Amino acid sequence: MHVTDFVTTCNYNAIVLEYFIMNILEKSTKTLEFDKILERLATFARTKQSQALCLNLQLETDYDRIQDAITFTKEAKLLIDKLQELPIDHLTDLSAITSEQLNSYLTERELLSLAKSLRSARLVKNFMRENTTGDMLLSKLSMQICPNKDLEDKIFSKFDEADNIKKDATDTLSGLYSALKDAERDIKAKINELLNSSEFAQYLQEPIYTIRDNRIVFPIMASAKNRISGITHDVSATNKTAYIEPAQLVAMNNKIRELKVKIHDEIVKILAELTRSVKASYGSFQTNERVLSELDFHFAKARYAVKMHAEQPELTKNKVLKLEGIKHPLLLTRVPDIVKNDFSLGDGYTSLIITGSNTGGKTVTLKTVGLFVLMTRAGMFLPCDSAKLYPFAKVLADIGDEQDIMQNLSTFSSHMNNIINILKEADENTIVLLDEICAGTDPQEGASLAEVILDDIATKGALSVTTTHFGELKSLEYSNAKFKNACVEFDKETLQPTYKLTIGIPGASNAIFIAGNLGLDPELVERAKTTLHIQRDPSAVIIEKLQETQQKLTKNLQDVEMLKITSQKAQDEYENKLAELRRDKRKTIKAIESKFSEEFDNVRLEIKDIMSELRKDKSEKVARRSYTRLSYLENDLKDQIDNAMDKQTYDELIWDSIKIGDTVMIKELNQPVTVVSLPDKNNNLTVQMGLIKTKISKDQVAKLDKSLTKKPQLKLRPLESFELKRSGMSNTLDLRGYKVDEALDSVEAYLDKASLANLTPVYVVHGNGTGALRNYIRDYVSTSPYVAKYRPGEPAEGGDGVTVIDLN
């Protein structure tokens, strides 16, 4: 054997051994590829710690804890749906910080990281306070966060924008940097002096200086190195250049070096002081890391749910699964237009047997169901239209994919080993998923084994979903109420699987059709069909016909649904048009109201001018004209608005003469429609307009009138004429017994007429009583434009029960 083959074989055997060592629960979870779900989930986490929580997620088995996990995800998704994201931009990994560092000092990078973590903690706590209520689980969790704004500010205050300790972080450090600046200025001056010295420059290879061992040196020609007083730090590879530190710079270089050492020591002191502050609050850092990681973990589940367009699973304590519109979560990004399926189990039957063609989606359905249970126990949302399920504590699976790593073993033996372990584990809190049960052996023996295995699983109280090609298992439904058939459909016209699951009927394998579709010689395909026809079990023909009938019914149902959608769309358009017409009507009314209101305001101004003129010349004619015009507008404004609207006049329907098929008119739309059904007990009838059918009240329709619409003339109802007759108007208004509102209206009208009649003074009798009516009247007349002055009555005039008013 070649050495490469030997190594490959050893590695392969190691994988096989590891797989066998796993218990059946772990193996089932791996078989269902739940680990890939967790890997996908981790990509939605924003911190290293929350990613670890995703990857190492421990599935819950307690019902209430599972419900809490789902609630956490729901609450996080509610915030995300409102465009509110968790403000975590940084979280320090405390596992990288040692106790030795805490007892000495942390680096600049570590301290800044801790300060950023404090900022995240503060922002998250504020975010939760502003966006959650006290009864929410997220709120209760976030209450544990320990922000420390003082320490956060203290650390940030020591750093500049480049994340280095500020040069003025302390007075000592500021002085050292100032001294270093002076020393560097002095040495640069000395360098320039040397470079400009002809005596020195003549020995330079180049007129530059460089750094060796943190010392400033010059490239001196090797032949002249003895002519320069100084320290040789290096020699070029060619030995032609010596890098010499001139004696004039030694003391200066030493000073710079000493200052840099002192600066370093001062920075270490600052770091140590900050580290002591961190150590004093280290428990809060640990709490924050735990809580923020958990919060981001819940938000990661919510972000994944949004990405999948997933729905919240509804838990039930009944051992059932009712899933609608399910999609395999790992296929969402790989398969365009993935086919949705409905799935139910446990409602009257505990074992579902799925038959049908290869590549038809049986295994995908099996895995989807298993993943949905596991994801629910993880508190995750599910890619489906709705889901109601019991969170089984054990999900046990034997699925053929494990052949990929066990192909050197007997297929039957490896699967049977799994099934034996499954039977040992199965109980009433278990769902079992078996793919191609007892395949790889004699079909008759395999079918017999499969039947007793499934019966044993059902007897243990576990639920099961099984895929098979054994025809014998299809008949179990008719002899045992625990079993139910299902199939994946196959389209004989296109010779392609539809991936649609139908519960209630068994399916055919369609192996010959699939073989032909994959490219098998057509002659061989026809020969196989002939052989099958001769050997065929009559029940297989019945099953095939059932499938064809089911497909036709499904297609008809789809057509009906499409027609329903089209009809609903048309009805929605009708309702929208009706709403638009109503909006236009309201806009028109408002425009007319605005127009007449503006006209009324103009007339008021006109009347004001006329009143002024009246007071000057006492013209009774002018006053009568102005008052009549004003009252005319005030009392008939509403009538004018109503009459200004173009209204259609209709004749009422005589319903005894109306029959189905007659044409009537919708009043509001001025639209003829056909009667489809006569008014029911609720006085609603069905009418049709084009393709649209809708129900409306019989009050909304009228007799069809083919004549032109009639528009009423804008006509104003005349008011009682107002005549000014001084001799006929009393100078006293008695308001005793009136309510306040009635009294004030009467006072206003009376003063208006008295002013036009040039009648003054006038007497308003209100009585004493509680004094309330008197006070209201006097408050009013004190601001009235008609009143020049007023006073209580004299004893002879009625005293305080009368108000005497002099008009302008």
C-alpha cells in the first residue's frame, strides 16, 4: 500500500471510530446538520463571545425554559423590526486577561478595549431602558448590566485620537515630553552644524545621518574612521562604510535615551494606576461580558429570523406537529423558489410513512421536521408560514447521508445499528426520523422488519416519520390507526418531481421514469415498463391513479386560489377607487366650505364698514341692508354648501319588480351594476361590475336613470326680514330663568338690534340669584363692541339685578 493511501485510511478509520463513539442523540443532531444551522446563526452574532454561545448552544428540554428562549427572540425581533439594533460595537474578551496583568498593568490596547466595553454596556443599558418595558425578558436581563461612566471617562481621558497615552496625561509626562522636544531640537541643530562643517563633511559617504541601536550615527568612509572622534556602531557589508556616533552627540543621545526611558516609566505608572481601577471593578466587567454576550446571542437569533423570513413557533403540550409552508432552512440560500410544504403528525396518528419517487424530497422533508424541533428547543424562529409543535426532548434520526463516511461498512448493518440504539432510547418524549428504513437487504425481510420496528416505536409512545419504497408499509394505514400515508408528488408529464408533500395517500417510486429521465437507453426503459405491467400488483395501479387524481385536484385547487387572488385584487382595486372617490368628495366639500367661509369673512368686513357709516349718518336703510345680508349668510351657509355639490337625483327602487340580472345604479359612484343576488335578511345584495363582484347595502343602489343628471339650482332660503322700528322695540331684555349660553346669545342679538335702532340706554334684567348669570353677562358686555359703558341699576331701576348699558 502506498504511504498516502495508508494515511488516508487511518484518518478515515479515525472518523468512523469517532462517529461510533457518539451517542445516538449526538449522532442524530449531527445527521440532521444542526451544527450547520448553528454555524449560520453565529454569522449573525456581533461579538466573539456571542458567536461562541451560538456555536455551543445547549438545547433546552424544559418546556418553560424553551418558551422563554422563544420569547427572548421574539422581543429582539420586535426591536429589529422597528429598526432598533443593539448598540454593541465592542466587547473585551476577558479570558485573554491574566491575573498577573491585573496585578501589574494592562497595555494601552487592553485598557482601551475595556473602556470601549464600558461604553457598549452603558449604551446597551440606555437602549434597553428606552425601548423595552419592565415586564420584557430582555429588560430584566439588561438590568444586570453594570455601567461605570466614571471609569470609562477616566480611561478615555488618558488617550489621544491615535489610541496612545496623551503627552499631557500627567504633569510629569508633559514635562518629560517638553524636555525631549528640547533635546531633540538641540541634537538636530548639532547634526546640521556637523553636516555643514567642511572639515567633518569631507569624510561622509553621503551627507545624511541614520539610526543604529537607537543612536544617531553618520556614514563615514572606512578609510577615514580614525579621523572622527566617536563610537563606531556598525560597518557596511562591503566594509567601505563605518556608522559612527560623533563624540559631540554622545551626551545628547544619552540625554534623549534617558528621557525616553523616563517617559516609558511614567506611562507604565499611568497604565498601572488605570489597571488598579479596572481591577477594583473587575466583577462588573465579568457581569457585563456575560449579559452583553447573551443579549447579542438573542439578537443573533432575531437577525437570523429576519433573514429567513421566519415565524415564531407556537408551543403546545400536546404531542403534535402542525406545520404550514415549511422550508428547509439550509436550502433557503441555495435553492431559488423552494417549494413550501404542509406537515402534520400526532393528531390522530403517530407514525407517518412517506413514499414516492427518489429525488422527490422525502429526505429533505424528514430533515426539515427534525431541524424544526431542534430549532424550536433553541428558541429560534422557523422558516414557515406557521408552526405549532411539541418540543420533543429526543430527536432520534437514522438518515442515509451517513453512508458518505461509512461506505466501507454494510449499509444494512450500519443503519440497523442506529435503529437498535434508537429503540433503546425512544420513549413518549421522542420523535424518530427514519430514512429508507431497513433498506439494503431482501425487500420482503426488510419490509417485515420495518413493520415491527415502527409498531414498537408507536407502542413506546414515540412519534415517527419514515421514508420507504416498501409497498407493504403502505397498507399499514388501513389496518392500524396509528399509521398514516403520505407521498411526494411526481409529474408524469414533465417526468420531474414536484417536491410537493401530500398527506393521506401513498406514492409510487417511479423508478423507471426517473431512470429514463437520467439518460437510460429508451429501449431499456420501454422493456422495463412492459415487464412491470406483467408483474404489477393491482394495488399499485390504484395507488398510481390516486396520485394522478390528487395531482389534478391540487392543480384545480391552485387554479381556484389564483382566481380567488385575482378576484380579491379586483375587489381591492374597487374598494380603493371607492375610497378615492370619497376622499375627492371630502376635498370638494372642504374647498366649498373654505370658499364660503372666505366670502362670509369679507361680508363681515363689509358690514363693519357699513355699521361705522350707520353710526355716522343713522341710516336705517343701510342698517337694514347690512343686517339682512349678514344674517342671510350666517343661517344659510350650510345649505349653500350642500346645494353647491353636484348631486344625482335617483328614483327609488321597487324591489318587488327587481330580479337577478337587472341593472341598477350605485348612487355614490354613479355607476351601473348588475344584480347577482337579491337583498338578504341583512338587506345586503351582491352586484357585479365587470369582473368584480361585491356585497353592498340596498340603500346604496337606486333605479337606473338613463336621463342626464339633474343639478339643483343654487338657491338660498330667505330669512325673516328684519325691520327697524324704533317704536316697536323694547329698551328692556328680561333674561330671568335663562341658562347662561341662551342668555349670552340673546344679549348679543338684542344689543345688535338695539345698536342698529340707535336705542340707548337699554336694561338687561337678570335678577340676583346666585350671581352667576349676572357675572357672565357683565363679563360679556365689558368686551362687547356695541357697549360704550355699563353699570348696575339704581335701586329704583332694579338694583344689582339689572345691568344698565349705554351703547356706542
